[in-house]
Amino acid sequence: MYLPIVVLAFYSFDSSPYSAGWQGFTLDWYRSLLKDERILSALKNSLLVAFCAVAISAVLGTLMAVGLARYQFPGKTLYRGISYLPLIIPDIAIAVSTLVFLAAFAIPLSVWTIIAAHVVFCLAYICLIVSSRLTNLDPHLEEAALDLGATPVQSFIQVLLPQLMPGIVAGCLLAFVLSLDDFLIASFTAGSGDNTLPMEIFSRIRTGVKPDINALSVILIIGSAVVAFVAELIRASFEQKHFDQKS
């Protein structure tokens, strides 16, 4: 499964401009990326989209998870099912429906429409991870805080939120990776000149995969893997800590 990645990384250090055969070791392709204005612009757009989408989703997703876990309201079951739909709906369906919605309201495509589209699926992932964290928390701690004179807002900020923080951070890191790597939804909702990094990579490989694209892909894979690993490490460490406390 990982052999294609190994081959890609191998040829990213090849001095041959065609990746047809090994001609010697070089780091020139990685250096050229730092001077490529199109790549840097696409990277800037990708980071802007990822950070904004994750920041918005973190707030809304946490509130959604707490509301679904702690409160009863009409249509709760239906709302819970709808909130998790982006997890199972194909990306192409989300992309097309978002584009149709934007066109219906004559909203011009830009980097901000990409952010809005990414919030849709980032929200679902963060809500899911925070909800799983909520199931392991003792609700009596919040009740005790209220009995001791804390307001509902104080109880949420000072008691519940610190306990949810590992789940929120893990969810944000996962959503960040998904947003950074997304191509399909971004390509449908991006305005002219608002390419993200995956879109820039795709536009260049139409004429053939060259070593600079190999180098860029390696950097993107390593960055995504590191963020995903940190998210999983945070989640696992706090689950182990919670298990030890119960034991």
C-alpha cells in the first residue's frame, strides 16, 4: 500500500527532470518550491481555508455535541442524523449541492466560499469526536458546579470545556488535515485564481508528473501524517489517562 509513496519520495530526489531513470541525488526540486510563486500562493490559500474552517467548526461542533448530549428538544434524533450526514455523503454530492446553492443565491465564488463548504464536513468530524469524548465524562461534575453557585456558562467554561479540550484539539487536527488535503469540494467552490495546494498539484500533473510535483507531494504527505499522528496521540493519551483514573 505504501510502495507508491516510497517510489514518489525516491524520485523527488532524482536530478532527472523526467523521472525516467535515476541520474543522481539532488535537493534542487525542494529548493525550487520555495521560489515558486504559484505554489506559495496555493499554500497560503490552503492554510487560510483550513485554519478558518477549523476555527469556525471547533466552536459550532463543540456546541452541537454538547447540545445533543446534554439537552432534550423536539426533533433531536432527526437533527443528530442530519448533522452526521457529511460523514457518509460522497464529496462530489457535497461539492455539487454547494455550487448549486451558491449559484441560486448569486454568491460569487472565492476563497471564502471554499471555507464555507469545508465547514460543512469539518463540523461533522469535530462534533463526532467531541461527542465520543462526552460519553466518558461524568455529568455530575457539572451538576455539582451548579449546586455550588456557578452559572450554566461558568459551569461550561470552567468545568466541561477543560475536560472536552483533548477531544476538541484532536478533532481540529483531523479536520485540518481533511481540509488541507481536499481537492474535489474546493475545485467546485473556488473562484478564479483561488487555487488551493491540491488543486495546483492536479493542474500540473495533467502534462505529466515532474520531480517538483513529487517533492511537493512528499511535503504534503509528511505534513498531513504528522498532524494526524499528533491528533491520534492526543486522543489515545487522554483515553489512557481516563482509563487509569477509573482503575
